[in-house]
Amino acid sequence: MPRVQQTVLQRSPHNATLVFEVELFKEEDLTEEEDGGIIRRIGTHGEGYAKPNEGAMVEVALEGYYKDQLFDQQELRFEVGEGENLDLPYGLERAIQHLEKGEYSTVYLKPSYAFGSAGKEKTQILPNAQLKYELHLKSLEKAKDSWEKNSEQKLEQNTIVKEQGSVYFKEGKYKQALLQCKKIVSWLEYESSFSSEEAQKSQALRLASPLNPIMCQLKLQAFSAAIENCKKALELDSNNEKGLFRWGEAHLAVNDFELARADFQKVLHLCPNNKAARTQLAVCQQRIRRQLAQKK
């Protein structure tokens, strides 16, 4: 738990023992990557164990600080997943999903989880700014969890999530796009009640779910994760042209030129007219020749 009780004993001038209870506050990293991008310090614990999930309706009072100057102060009621439409930083909405009802917390955001290299002209936040927020989660109404939805609802929701991920990617919001992609697998992985038609739609979504994050991971230079997602996609369809091409890109990014060349050759075997694969194959062969020349 972020809050720790410590008992301190102290002698008074009259040799009486005084007992103090001191609260120590620990900082908690809320990122999956554990990169210190979202740090929370709980001031007052909330009630119960429920926390906002994706789609939950929340009421939040917040104060935003940049260089100790208040730049944002408001009370909002919104659906989790729509915070960016209200000019909330990406990392702040992730932090809100860790709060309990009634909780007061301080959240620190590194630039990549705040407004990034673009900054926020509207609130005069400069590029690469670190931010601090004081949060109070006043109320929450949880959305249905995956296990509470029927197969039709899951497919409908996943289609929406996939489209939202595509929008984020086009806008260059790669971390947000990546989060959308991850949801699809967790919602569909253990579903066994689909009809034959639903199963086909599910298969298409499950194939897209490891493929779609790969471009985000390449943009974020998470090359090992991109390679793993390519493997997952090709386990579902070993002749998937897009999966093989992106696998080649990922191998090329980590200088595995031989593996990358083999990937692009497979793509050309499946689709001889793929100009992008032919171009990348030429790059691989050039890099291999340069590597051999350096060894000599």
C-alpha cells in the first residue's frame, strides 16, 4: 500500500515515553512500462475496492500545476476513454483509472504522458513539460466488464475500439493507439460462445489485434515487443502478408538483416508485386554486403 504507518518512540525531559504515529507516503509508478512516467502519491484513501474501468462514468475534481503555477482547475463528469476530448493529458486519464471513489491523490506526469513535445498552447504549456495534478475522484459508475457482456456486445465494442485506435495512430498518438489495440485480445481471447458468423469476425479482430500495435511499437522504438506481436499474428496466419512485412521491418530495426531479408523474401513469394517489400529487400542486401565488408 502507498501509505505506511510508523511508530516513533521519544523520551520527554521527565523520562516519560511519548508515542507518535507518523504516516509515510510512498510514491507509486502507475505505468505498465515502469518508466516513472506516471507517479501517484495518495493523500487520502478512497472507499471500497472499485476503480474506474474503460467506459466508466466518473466525476473528478482536478487542479493542474506547471512549474508550481495553477493552469487548470475544474470539476468534470465524463466517460473514461474520452478524456482527451476534454484536453486531459493521456497519462492523467490512466491515473484516474487507479483511483478509488473518494480518493485524494497527487499525480506527477513526465512529458511523454502529459502534452509531450507539442505542449498545449491553449493553456500555455511549453513542449516537454512535466506536470502535477491534484485529483479527487468524487464518484464513479463502472461500465460492464468483459465477462458481463454477451458475444454481440463484445464484437461491437471491439470494432469501436479498433476504429478509435486507428484514429489515434493517424494523429500520431501511438501510446493511446497501443492501449486500444491491447483491449481486443483481452476481450476476445477466451470467448467460446460465438456463432460461426461471429467467430469469423472474432478471428479477423484477433488477427488485427497483434498486427495493429506493431506500427505503434516501431514508432515508439519498442522493437522486441513488435517482434513478439509479429510472432503472435503469424501463429494465427503464417502466410499473412502484412504480418511478414512488419516482422521484416522489426528485424531490420534491430539490425537482424538476415532474418529481415528472409521475411521480405516470403512477402514477395506471396505477392511478387509488393513494391515496398522489394525496396526493403534491397536495403537488407545492401546492409548485409556492408556488414561483410566491415568484417573483412
